[in-house]
Amino acid sequence: MEVEIAKKRFTVDEYYRMAQVGILDPNLHTELINGEIVEMTPMGDRHTECVMRATGVFYPAFAAKQAIVSVQNAVRINNITMPQPDLILFRFRSDFYKGKCEAKHVLLLIEVSDTTLRYDRNVKLPLYAAAGIAEVWIEDLQHNRLLVYLDPSEKSFTTSLTLAHGDSVSPLAFPEMKVPIDELLGS
């Protein structure tokens, strides 16, 4: 008789408690995906550059309190999933959500993928779609392109665009803003 191995899936609250009591190494960069603690790959130089580029594009644009720019902070998708995307635009609130940022507050989510494109597309993207996040951008650094995902459904996005150098894109929530792909990816 074959026995199925049971996995212990952690909740977001358990994940936080493990960090608070020192079970999780504070120097270890992790996120909680479907109840599993996943160690994130270290960021390379180009990844870091592109996160700083995106921050430089969005932070000055929203200093007038139209949105909150969150860089490499967690967002609660559900009770067992809390990824740490590279950049998130949250709806503006003067209390800054008191640190409890959830998927329903997200206007735009950006992942920068140098070596993690398959993981970001196959694991994280369906979670973002299921959570109803309206717009996700993935900076595909291996192919120097921006992948834009719109119109979330239960497990995927129904619209996807591939943009390259010379193109520009406007976030759904801010259609008047034009973001040149070159500003995000560099030359």
C-alpha cells in the first residue's frame, strides 16, 4: 500500500511568528507561496539596477499621493501566500494600510526576472490572477522585454503583451502616464 506524504503548510501568521522568534534567519530572503517557505534567489547586479530604475520611474510620479510605491515588500494574497514582488503600486491611503497590504489594494505589481522567469510565470502569475490583481508586469531581463498581463481570471490573465526597447506602456490605473520600456530595462 502506497502512503501519500503529508506536507505541513504554513499560514501567513505562522510565517510571521517564525520570523519573530528567530526560527527563520533574518538574513535569508524568503517568501511564503502556497504555504511553503521558498528561499528567493539572490539579486544580481542587473536585477538590482532594474528595481532601482522602476523605483526611479514610479516614486517621483506618485509623490503627490496618488499611489503608494512599495519596493520589495510583501503582499498578502491569501492566508497561505505572501510573495515579495520587486515593486507594487498600492492605492493611496493616508494610514499606509498600517503595514497590512493585501492583493485587493494593488494597482500594479512588477516582478524583475533575471533567472526566475519560469517560476514567476508558472507559479506566481497564476496566484496574482486568482487574487484579482488587475495588472502585472514582468521585466524579462534575459530577453530584454517587458511582459504585461491584464484581465485576471480564475487561474490566468486573459490579455498579455510583449514590449521591447523603443515601446512604452501606461499603467491601467494611470493611463496618462507613459513609461518607456528603455527606462525600465536600461539600454
